[in-house]
Amino acid sequence: MSIFAEPRSLQNSYTQLCLQLNLDQSGREKAWSLYNEVQKRDRLPAVAEPLHWLVCALYLVCSQTTVESVGGDVLKGSGVSLVQMLRQSQLSLTKFFTLIKIWIEKVHGSPEESEKLNTLELKFLVVQESFRKYKQYFLQIFRSPDSCSRLLPISIKEKRARSKSPCSSNEIFNFGWSIFLLAKAHYPSIADNLVFSHYLLLTTLDFLHSNVTACNRNELFNEKFISGQNEGSPLEFRVHPVIPYLVNNN
């Protein structure tokens, strides 16, 4: 008898998801059996689609899987990316944390699994808050990415036909956030520390400001920031004899 006991549409969606994740048959069947077992024993609350509950089952199965590396070491985890798992199933990370906590209770998960998820959620919340502050500070220093293209000087617009377009505010925004994430990844100890992440964020903005100024791209700056009219902002426009900077190092 087939392990698949759910409607054909769910089976097809689940199979397609596993193929997209390149998941082996053993892990796929184990997660499906676990889902059916929980569903029969204790009906899952109707706060999510069945496929999203299956994602929770897949995550736990994959996290408990061990694989042997080329060097002979035994590694925990199947190598399936949680990001890809959520993306392919169209499940947000915020909702995933809500569902996985319910799922762990249903399957009587270990304290270690709960602790691991709590740490992962805390790291996510730190990044989420860092992005919110990054966007807030960026708009205080620079023009809005959406309006930047309309505010470029005529001379720059004319040059676009003959040469590579100069960086826009949108490109600087994306570049700065990428730098922050890369730098943060080099310091795993601050992954769940909001205070140190905030310091790193200010340093990133300082780097962007210095380079935009050095390139004489003044049209990218927020006029209120240059004139010092951003009341309540922790950032202050300062001018160094050689390199302009935002953060007071004294």
C-alpha cells in the first residue's frame, strides 16, 4: 500500500517540492509518514495549508539526518537549504517559526531542537530589526531609491547614452545591505546580538557615506541630512580633513 493517503493534489505538490529540493526518497517518505501519523493522531490546526505542515515535517527530518562527507566525517543535516524549502513552498520565515513550534509540540520534539529553533528565530529577528533600522537611516542620509533617477543632474543623464550609468541610490542601498550581511557573517558571535549588529550597521552606513562623498555624488544625498535638519537622528554629518565620516570615534 502506498504511504500517500492524502488527496492526489497534495501528493503531487509534495512530490514536486521534494524534487525541487533534490531530496532523497528515504527522507521524503519519512516526512510524509510522520505527517500522516500526526494528522491521524491529533488533527493539525487549520492555521496553515497541508503543504506547509509537510515543510515542518521535512525540516525536522532533514535536521535529524546524518551524512558522511568525502573525508569520512559524519555531518548533521541533509544539506537541504531551509531558504529554498520555504521559497519553493511559498512559506514566509515568520509563519514558519509559528508553525514549527506547534509541530515540535505535536511530535514531542527534543529540547535541543526547540533550542536550535529559538536561536535561529532570534538571529532572524536581529536581521529583521537591522534591516528596518538600515532603511530608516539610509533614507535620512540618501535620497529615496525610488526618486533618485528623477533627481540626477542633466549632465549625468546625457552621459548615460555614451558610458556606463553611475550608481543609483537603489544600487547603493542594495550594495550597503549586502556588505552588512557579509561582514556580519564573519562574526558569528554577534549573529543574535542586536547591539553589536547595530554598531556594524552604523559602520556600513559610514562607509557608504564616505565613498559617495569621495566620488562627488552629492545629488544622492538627502538635503535635510546635509543641512543638519534631521531631528532626532543618531547620525550627524561630520567632515574629516581627508575623509568625511558620520560616526564620532572620539
